[in-house]
Amino acid sequence: MPAASRRTRRILAAVLVPAAVVTVLALVLLWPGSVRDGSGDPGTGGGQRALGTVSAVAERVCPAGSAQRRCGSATVQVTEGPGAGSRQEVDLPQGPGTTTLRPGDDVVLLHFPGAVPGGRAYSVVDRQRATPMIWLVGLAVAVILAFGRRRGVTSLAGLAVSFGVLLFFVVPAVLDGSPPLLVAVVGASAIMFAALYLTHGVNVHTSLAVAGTLASLVLTGVLGAVFTSAMHLTGTGSDDSAYLSVTRAGLDLRGLLLAGIVIGALGVLDDVTVTQAVTVAEMAPGATGRWELFQAAIRVGRAHVASAVNTIVLAYAGASLPLLLLIAAGSEPIGDLLTSEFLAQEILRSAVGTIGLVASVPITTGLAALVAELGATPARAVRPDGTARRARHRG
């Protein structure tokens, strides 16, 4: 490799290796102990979870004036959990969104004797949906592998690491009482290093994307902290947060809000930064100057960011459709709704995440343009998927 490339690698190593070491040390220091207290499944109020299959349904006419749609009982064969092998009578589920039971349905039961004096010991709380979910995930994995091949395997490995860090470090560490923002920054850094290098390979261009992502995450975290304080947000705007404030009294909900902003931003940043780093690498052989190269790559980045911003807004609107319907149907002034705690939190997430996304383009493009080799096709170039290929030299 030319001397410039070796110098670039040394510079990147001098920046990223210490960051990786600090991330690993922080993971070790913040790694949580056991946070489950063994008092039963979360949200069951002391009941025990069981599985069963509906064998018969006996409906009856609901009493006059009753708001119930279906009255009667069902016979359920308990297949797993307390009372496995027995047949139990359960009341038909009631209320909005409840499932209509039919013979052969696989259901989730809550075993809670004495919950209602004189009532039944079992109640239906949900449907079993593990089998269709397994088929769906399997289909998604097959599509990724068929199209991505080796890159599909590495991307799935990166995804596994991401879920592993979230499930085994971030969530338990927050529940264990560690500062949520610090846990999120450490977890996001670990995900960034592992996922990007696994997916795109260990090379200069991936390292540039890591550096750009890291800088953008810092900016996102700082902006989130500043505006969370300026807007006097407490982090208790939703029902989930309010529930946590009651059940986990020592939990820093404002820090949890900031943690969500940092982790959510990472999901979009890595895509943009990798694209910009590889775009600069592909354009560099034909460029006559670094400023020209920067401007050309920025034009690509603008198009990418415009699409990404639209994607973020549409994804949020799709997930929040019930909330949008409540706003449209309500009589409260729109200004009061937008400045309420709940909506202010969502606006903060979207706005800060978008600013970090936009900032990642010039940051990563500038770093890549500074170290790019101009004017001559290098012996090895990089495809957009991050793999190396041998290029032809100009004659």
C-alpha cells in the first residue's frame, strides 16, 4: 500500500483503538448482575403463565343491558405450566381487542387462584403465536441470505450482536440502576464497532464510517441533553414511563429518554456513514482535488439524507396512527397537544435524530475526502458493498 494509506491507517487506529478499548472497559465495569427478582412474570401481578389449547366453547345469551358481546365459557386443555395435563374452564375474554375463542385455538393462560373471589383460577390473556413468528423470521433470514450471500451472513451476525447488547447489557444495566445515558452510549458504541466491522469488513472505509458515526452520536447526545433540559422534559410522558416510575422508583427517566434517542439515532447513522465513506472511495480516482471530491460526494449524501428523513417521518407516523387519530378527533387546541409532555418527547426524538443524521454526512464525507487518494486508480478499490476488488490501472 502507498505511504499515505499506511499513514491514514495509523491515524485511524490512533483514534479508534483507544475508543474501542474504552468501550470494552466500560462494558466490563457496567455489566449488570441479576435484576430478576423471581416474583413471577412481569405484568402478571403475581399470577403464573401457562399454555393451553381450546377444546370446546359454550356460549350463552348475555344478560339484558350487558355491554358484553360474547358470554359463556371455554374448556381449555392445559399443555404447559401449572396444571399441565388438566382441563380447565375459563370465561370467554371480554373488552376491546379481545380474541374470539374457537376450538383448536392455542392460547396463553394466567393461573391466578383467588384473584377474583368465587371466580375461575385460569383466564385467557393472549394467543400463542410462536409458530407463525418463527416462520416469518425464517423467511426474512432466507431472503437476506439469498440476496446478500456472504454479506447477508455478516449482516445477520451484526444484527445478532446488536440484539445481544440490547438484551443482555443495555436493558439489564438500566434496570440495575446504572445511568441510562451512559449505558446507552457504551452500548451504542459496542454495537457500532461490532456491527459495522462484521457487516462491512475491517478496512479504512469502514473505519471512516465508524469515526463519522461516533462523532454524530456525540452530537446527538449533546443536543438531546441540552433540549431535554431546555424543554423541562421529565421522561414520564407515556403510560409505559409512568408505570416504570411507579414500579422502579429509582430509575432516571430523563436519562432513559436520552438513551432512547442515542440508540434510535444509531440505527440510521451507520447506513448513511458507510454509504458516504464508500462513495468518496469510488469517486476519488477521478477527482482532481479534495474540495471537488467533497462537493460531489455531498450531492450524493443530500439525496440519501432526503430519503432517510422522509423514511423516519413516515415510520413514526405509521407507528403513531392511533395517536394521530386521537389528535384529529380531539377538541384540545393543536398547540396545546404539540407542547404536551408526550408529543414534545416524540418531537425531540425526531428533531435531534434528524440533526444528527444530517450532520453525519459532511462529517464522514470530510474525513473520507481528507484521506482519499486522488488522481490514480489504486491497486485495490472497494465495491459499494465494502468488499475489495482488483482494479485496472489507467494507461
